[in-house]
Amino acid sequence: MMCTNMKSLLLICLLATSACDNLTPANTQGSNKVTDDKMTIRLNIQPDEYAQLNGLTKKSNINKQPAGLNFYTKHWSVKQYGSVRVDHGKHSFTIPHALTVMGTYDVTYPEKGLSSFYVGGGMTPHNEESHEQVHLLFMNFLQHLLDIGWRSYIYFSDPRLLPKDAVRYAFETDTGYILPANSPLSLEQWMRRTDQSWQLHANGVFLSITFMRDGETMDINEKSSYFFSYDLIDTYNLAANSVEYKDRPNAIELWPKTLQKLHGYRDETEAMLREQGIEIDTAYTDPVLILE
């Protein structure tokens, strides 16, 4: 998503978070005791276990909607950021300097627990930081994810491109192409964008990371405000998000046909790119979705 006035968007994010400072979890006792600045999230965890693990309360942290989606939220202040540990076995990692976290529970599918999470925050504890510093920290963070077993992920309808071509395709087209995680940006490339996303997957979990920044402070010598978002979904949500809303209840049964359709779009794009002399990464393999 390209934003023409990132300063306004970032200010809204920060103000919204500050306004919700009273939404802090109560401390729990015993072995599950947590501090106010740390949380742990795990896809498909049951709501009661999640609330107990993180000291969430029905009054302050749980928003139940008539449509059947319940949201489990926590907000921090810019004066005291939080941290969010993503619990995923050997692929676990910590998101620093978090401002907000939200888990979604669909009452229609209780066995799936909280099947998606959103985390938003910064890369440093400062409201503004040098572009070079944020770029270095994020690229190191991205490499850390690869080092602990997360793999680059290309959406099923998008072309399978080598890193250098993936960056060029993302920059020179209006397709909304999301970069696979093995496509880092140089500082010069980083400075050309006000936002960019990367995708990874590990053992049935799909992660998208997006940075957005103030478009009015694009001088390399200036400091800027950055906002990072992390979206984690399970395989069911990935399949369901790939079909029309009315077909979501049947997303699992429809997945083979959906995948065939998505690959058709990919084939068309790759054929066009081959004609332009762009190499297709035929060694790339899609993650296999185990749906049940």
C-alpha cells in the first residue's frame, strides 16, 4: 500500500496506541506470571489459554463482535514499548519495540483457536531514527529469520523470480508484488520506497512483514519515523483468503481448484517475463498446505 502522507498515518498509529494505554493486562500469579511489557503469541492457541498466559482480561483486552470474530488485543505506550515472542518451536523469535498486538478468534471454527495475529511497532525504541540504522537492523532481523529456518515465500499466483529480479519487479510494476525474504534491499533501494513487504513461511505458519515510513523525510541525512507490521496466519486462513468471501467456509475443499487457478495466473506472468529475457526461478517450490 503506497501512502502519500506517512507522517499522518504514523501519527494516527501512535495516538491510537497512546489512547489505549489503559488496556493493559492484569498480572497473573504463579508459573504463568508475566510482566506488563512482554507477551507470547502462538497460532491456533485456544483463547482461554492465551488470555491466561498473557494476563488478558475480558474487560480490557477482549472485544467480542456480533459477527463471530473475537479480538484479543494489547496496546503499549510509546513511552514503554512491549515485546512479543512468537512461539513456533525452533522457528520462534521475538518482535521488539511493539506498540500493539491483536489475535483473532473465529467462533465458527473453535478448534482453530486464534488463527491469525497482527503485531505493530518500531525497529528501535525511538520515534525517529536514521534511515541507515533502521535499514541495517531490519536486514539483520530478516537474515535472523532465515537463519532459524524461515523460508522465502512467493504467493502462488506471483512469478518465481530470483532476488535481483524480484526487487526490480516489485519496484517497477504496480502489481503489489511482495518480496520473498531472500530479496534484501540495499540502502539505496531502501531509500526509494516509503513502504515494502516481505513474505516467509515455516512449518505451516505464514508471515508477512511490512515497513512504512514518513514520506516527507526521505533524505538520507534526515531521521524518519518508521512503523513495522507483522501478520501471521495459519494454512487455513491462507486458503480462505485466496477465495471469495462467500466461499470461505468451503476453502479447504476448494483449495486444489484454487491452487490450479492461482498457478494459471503465475504461468501467464512468467511467460511474459521470459519473453522479456527475465529468468524464472524454477528451483523454487511452493509450500505444501496441509489442510484439515
